[in-house]
Amino acid sequence: MMIKENIVAGTIMVTNEAGATYFLVNTENESYSLPSVNLSESGKSPLGSIMEVLLAHVDIESESLRLLDLTNMRGNGKNMPLFVFDSLEKPSDLDSLLNEPSKFAWKKSSEISEILTDLELDSVPIYH
């Protein structure tokens, strides 16, 4: 019997004071991926699970996040919901929001599109 993994991915979109938009990504061995969580480990809803993961790695109040987009991506033969949150905060120093700068980073939308090209999206979100 094969156990089906239910993985949920998410990111936070932050616009700094200068009006530039960045997305939260995992960094590992100089490659980037979207933060994700296995639902069977969390026991929470998909939305609650990914919010918990994201908020554990950034210093942003949950009240300042709003769900901007929810789409479905396919990668490696698996379907995965992708939650994109928008932060109402407009920090001057994005890196000050990171709790683990060695594991997470902020990337511009032009850089995050490279991550998304490896995945099939049901709808391709356009972020500026």
C-alpha cells in the first residue's frame, strides 16, 4: 500500500518601501524552492499548516497577511496547492524579517519565475 503524501506549498509576497516586490523562498545548496509542509505531519488544514510554517520563519504578524492567491501546481507527478500571501507591512529592510537567513531568502518575482518554470500551474499567477 502506498501512502499518499499531501504537500502544501506557500510563499509570502512583500513590497518594500521603494515599491519592489519580493517572495519568500527556501534556500538550500544555492538553489531555491517554495516553502512547503507535509499535511500528515501537521494534522491541521492546508491553510493553517502552511501559515504556521511561513510564520515560523519570518517576523511578520499573522494579522498583516492576506491570502492573495491559491492555485494548484504539479511537479514530480504530484499535485500541490500553492498559497500566496501578501503582507500589508512595507519594511525598509526585508532581511530583518527573516528568522533563519541561512535557510530562507527574499527573491524578486523575476527570480521566482525560475522556480515556477519547473512546476506546472493550473493558472499562472502574474505578480509585479
